[in-house]
Amino acid sequence: MFKKIFKISGIVVLVIFAAAIILPIAFKGKIESKVKEEINNNINAKVNWKNYGLGMFRSFPDFIISIRGLTVIGVNEFADDTLANIKSLNVRIDIFSVFKGSSYKIKKITLNEPNIHLLVLKNGKANWDISKPSAAPQQSGQPSAFKLSLQKVLINTGNLTYDAQDLGMKIIIKKLNHVLSGDMTADLTSLDNKGTIEFLTLIYGGVKYLNSVNAIISAKLDADLKNFKFTFKENEFRINQLLLGMDGYVAMPKSDIEMNLKFNVKSTDFRNFLSLIPAVYTKDFEKVQTKGKLALDGYVKGIYNDKKIPGYSVNIQIDDAMFKYPDLPKSVTNIALKTNITNTGDNADNTVINISKFHFEIGNNPVDIRMDIKTPVSDPQINGIIKGKMNLAEVKDFYPLEKEQELTGVVTADISLNGKLSSIEKKKYEDFKANGKINVSNLKYKSKDFTQSAAISEMELLFSPQFVELTSCNIKIGKSDLKAKGRIDNLLSYIFKKDVLKGTFQSSSNLMDLNEFMQPSKEETVASKPKSDASSSLTIIEVPENIDFVANATFGKIIYDNMEMTNVDGVLKIKDKQVTLENLKMNMLDGRLAVNGFYNTKDKNKPLVDFNLDIKDFDIQKSAKTFITMQKLVPIAKSCYGKFSTKMKLNTALDSKMMPIINTINGEGLLNTTKISVQDFAPLTKIGDALKMEKLKKLSLDKINFSFNFINGKIIVKPFDFTFEKIKGKIGGSNSFDQTIDYVANLEIPRSEFGGAANGVLNNLTSQANSKGANFKVGDIVKVDALIGGTVTKPTIKLGMKGTMNNVIEDAKNKVKDEINKKKNEAENKVKEEVNKNKKELEDKAKAEQERLKKEADDKVKAEQEKIKKEADDKLKKEKENLKNNLKKKIKF
């Protein structure tokens, strides 16, 4: 009996083992093809994966699909945007549904190390909106091959970025671990949410409201999956040490999101609120002494969709609070805050921000802030004050600085604002009160990572309704100094309406050592210093969008890597994500340089530079040693001694290291030299060896003038004449960034220059030419053609009497001519495309502005109607009250 049982058991185990091996192999292709079919049918994006697997050992009797290196990349305007990059995705499928074949039931989904980037453009279009339109009516009833029987979704060590450019909001989540469990097939069910976030950052309007805080989520939801309504039950949301609770529901029955939520703080200790301040929370927070009470509550109620927002309210109150580090003599005391942010719903313009009190004291220095803001979108109405003084030398008495940190100086502020932004926009400055100043004196800062130290001896900002004036600014950073003054216009419109911030400045400096800003410490070796053209430490510098600055700058000396520039002056303009240089002049490399052009970052991944350069008397050797690009495109420069001048146009795209992208380098120019010498240049050495003339290996040339073009990473030199002693010549051709060369040299050499071994070369060239039917007779001048090919370090030379290589020479000339014409046509087409693009952008801007003005007018009409209605209602109410009182008097009488 037992033997039979063991035998049957053994067979069962063997069958299971065999099934675990055979079934994944049998169904792997079938399931993978179904996955790809479902993706192609439903998603408008590029989906790829590195590896696909199917197994049963760990999940028997279910299948586990394992997809590694899964990426989802958008199309059209999101073509360069990776929506998802997931290290591995595991999907657990009911084995019996696979046998049936009609539909597959998914039980569990696990995402390991997913990187998700959710992006909403300013026009409101989202990169995750990749679902294809619904099928035609007759096909709409066709069910998907996959059905959810989902019990659990897991996310392990995930990173998520939500970038809502239309709202000016960004949420960054790093190291997310989350588990969602429950029966997701039932119409009515209970879902359990548990998750942790190691780093959470919230940025809104350019301000970091949360900075790398940690968060814990634990919430149970009653889920009505049929109507997509989720009701919060037992829940906790912890941000650092601040614990919040929430009640209510979120419903999405259709496209609208309906909310009715209330939240409040579960602990009233000020300490928990203090934990939200990153600098305080990371400095031995457990030892910090605190006191004070916290009250925080609010609600969100209403409909959220493309046209309206729900109403909400947030109340924060802190009373009689303080904090003190145990080993420091002073504390921050009398901390008090009373803030209320409300919105009645429908649109953001109904928001009212009221900071009725914000006060704290550091030693004997109090700081007070009060601010009331209404109608922040249509016409911000501001009423507030900022007043206080801070002695930075006292910071070390209440906050633990690092051992190497030094901080001194005094900052005072006394600013008051009251009025509507429209008064400034309409230049009715008398209707807007804005005055006060911010003053910084004798400030000095030094740290372990900033050993050169920074000092501001004096800086003052004066506020008025028209502008903010920088009356003085004297800064010294390490050996560098800077003086500046100027004014900033449109500051409030920039803050509240994201309008363009305008400014004009005058700046000057005796010395600006940029190397001090690039090197984190003095210990950095010379070998690790960045090179001018090939710096591994350089990254793309993105120019701000809403900035319109003009700066007139004068510098006595600028040092950058191994370059030294003196007597620098010119105009710098920043506008529309572009820096424009106007007549920027400087002395460098023993000569003078003038630059006009721009650096553009409209495409932040591929900036553009477009410069007109006027170079006079640059030292060739110093230039070649300074600029890696010059060594690559003008390899002869390393072997030249003397000076050159050039007028050149150059444009190129830059890569992530701010290096030119070779096949995008284009331009043209004229170059001339004074007397120069060339020696140890491999192609010349090769020609000297071929002709048996040692003097050609070391040339001394008088003035040279030639024109050139940059095309697709290649420099094309138009043929030019030169003279070396009694030898005359003409040379032209091209060389590439990869060091390949292709030149033709036409030489006229006096017969008297041929002697010894050179005579043998001449006789051989004459014999070769005559053997092909020519009738060459050597005269007083010998005309020789030389084809120079190969690379700079390994050149090839072909010699022939003039005319014997015409076909080859003509082919080379035509090749160059074709490249120039091709680039010319491309440039013309590009100009046409740019004109059409700019035309469309202007039309779109005009349309958007028209819509904005219409909305603004409609809002104002609506506001005026509501005002009139309210006044009428108040008047009617008052008349009713008067009538009621009169009737009472008569009745009493």
C-alpha cells in the first residue's frame, strides 16, 4: 500500500517537475507574441526589452513572465523622452487561463527598480497619454486577451519624477518601495497600501516646499472599482516626523476627479513640524531641544478637471515655540506662525494666502514677516512686510556649523508692499506702495568644499514700485573680485505671473579666475584640471527662459584653465534661453579677439553656438596648445611658428560635455599670416623625401592668405599661392576631424634646385609621363603635382609631372565642390524651415495671447458682475432691514 502511494507520489512529483520545465518552453513564444500584440494594439509608443523569460519553479502552478531591461519611449514631441525604464518586470499568470487560450488572468505584478518620468508640457499634453484611440464600433466588443485577477502590485526601489510644466510643479521620488494588495477583481473590495519613500522633493513655482524628506504611507481603502471610488479608512502619512491622518474619498467615475478629503496633524508637537526643515533634520535632530504647539488641518472638496479645481483650505498655527542644540549657547526663540491658504474652488485665482504672523528671534535680533495675497492669477493684490536683522556671526551659536565653516556679516531687511500688480503694469505707481531695502555688509563665507572663501563687503537693494535697484555690490571670491550696479524691472510680475524678468547691469572686475569656481579643492592635481575644449568636468549650462538681462562688462583679466584674457569688455545679453555676445573684445594669445554671436539652449540636450570671430595676431603655437579643436581641424598648426589673423564664422551643436559635435561644425573664414616657419610636419617631410629635397622639410613662408569652409566636421581650404625661396606653389584640399587629409599641391621648382638624388626623381617622373604618351622636356621651371592623402601622422604622397594626374585632381576638386554645394542647399533649406517655424511660433503666441486676453476680460466681466450683484443684494438686504425696522416702529406706535 505504502509502496503504491510512494510510487504515485513520485510520479506526481516527476510530472510536476517535468511540467515546470516543459510548459514554459512550450508556451513561451505564444505568451510573448500575445504580450507584443496587446502592446501594439493599445500603446502609441516605442516599447522594447532586452530579455524575456517564462518560468514556473517559484510560482507553480502559475507562470511568471519576466521581462528585463524594459523601456517605454514616447513618439512625436516626446521622441527623446523615456517614460519608463524598468530593470525587471515580473507578471504572474494563472496557468489554467493559458491552457484555455481565450484570455490570460494576471494575479500579481512586480516592478523592480523602475525609473518613471511623467511629463506634462506647457500645452497640457502628457507623455503618459499613449493609449491608442478606441477601435471601430464593430470591433469595440472584442475583449482584451488579458484579464485581471490581480491580488498584489509591488514596486521595489523605484524612482519617479512628475514634471508638470503647465503648473510649474515638480515632484521627485527616489527609492520608493510600495505594496498594493487586495482583491482587485471584485466591484467592492478593500485595498491595503503600504509604502516608503526615502527621498521626496516637491517644487512649486521654483520654490522647494519639501526637500529630500522621507515619507511613509499606510492606508486602507474601501474601493468601489465599478465606479472607481476610493474611501480612506485607517491611514497614516508620515513626512519625516510629521504624522498626518486623512478621511474622505476620491472618485473618478468619468474623466472628472471628485474629491472630499479632510486631513489633520496627529501629533501637536512643534518638533514634528521642525523635522521638515532639511538643514535642521539632518544635524543630530534627535538631540535638538524643542517646545511649542502645532495645529495643522485642512480639506480638499470639489471637482478637478481641465477647467476647474476643487476648493481647499490649509491652516497652520505654531505658538510659543523654540529649538536649541544642546551643545550650543543660544536658541531660536518665540517662534510663532499663523497661516491660512484657502480657495473656494473652480479656478486658481480664487486662492487667498494669508500669513498673518511669522515671527522668530535669534539672540536679540527679531524677524517678522506678514503677507496677504489675493487674486494671484488675474491681478495679484499684495499686502505685506518683511522686517528683520541677522548677525551671521551668531549662527554658530544656535546652529552647528562644520569645523571648516566660517560665516560672518550682517543682513538687514525692511520691505513693505501694498497694492495691485495691475497698478504697476499700468504705470500708476502712486497706487502701489513698495519701499524698503535689503542690506548686506561684511559678509564672509568659507567651508571645506569652498576653501577660496567669498566676501561681500557691501551690497544694497532698494525697492520701489517701478524697479529694484542694486545701488552697490562689491564681491570677492578667492582672488577674484566683482563690482556691480543696476536695476531689475518686473520683479513682482515675474514672481506672480511668470512674466519676463528684466534687468540692466554694469559690472567690472580687476581679476576673474574661473578655475577657482571649477575646482572643488586645492588638492586637485594639474592633471585633473579641465581642458579648454575637452573638459570632462564641463556640463551643459542651461540659460533661463524668463530672463531679459543686459550687462555691460569690463574685466582687467580673466583666467580660464590655461588661457589668460586681458582688457575684456563687451555687452552680454540673456534672453529667450540664449546668451548673446555683442562686440566682446579681449587680448589673448599675444593678439586681440573680438566676438559676436550667441549660445542657445532652446534644446537643452543639444545647445547651439553661432559666433563671428575676428582674430588679430594670435600666436600659432600657443593657439594650438590651448584649443584641442584647432589641433584636430588644423593639424599643421602644431608644426607652425608665427602669428595669424582670421575673420571667421562658426556654428555648431554641443554635446553633454560642451564639446562640438563634429558633423555639425559649419562656417567659413579668411586667414592670413605674417612670416611663418613650418617644421616636423609629416606630410611635408614625406614630400621632401619623395623629391629628395631636404629644404622642403622645413619651410619659411612669407605672407599667406586663403579662405576656408567648415562643412560637417571637415575643413576645406580653397587653393592659395605660396612662395618658399625660389619655389612657387599652390595648395588646396581638405582635412577631417579624424585626421584624414586630402590635398593637391601644384609646385613650380627651378631646374637648378634638382641635384644629386633629386635628379633621379626628376628623370623617373619624366620617364613615367612620356611612357603614357606625353612629350615632356625639362625646362628652367619644373612643374610637379603632388597628391597628399592618408592621415596627418601617416601621409601618402603621389607625384607626377603637371597634367599627368588631371583626372584624379579634377575628381578631388569636384568632390569638394559637391560638398560645398550640398551644404549650401542644406543651409538654404534650414533657413526656410526656420522661417516657417518662427512664423508658426509667432502665430501660436499671438493666438495664445488673444485667448489669454479674452479669458482675462471674461474674468474681469464676471468679477464685475459678481460685484454688482453683491452690491445689489447688500442694498436690497439693507432696504428690507430698513423697511422691517420702520414697520416695527409703526406697529409699536
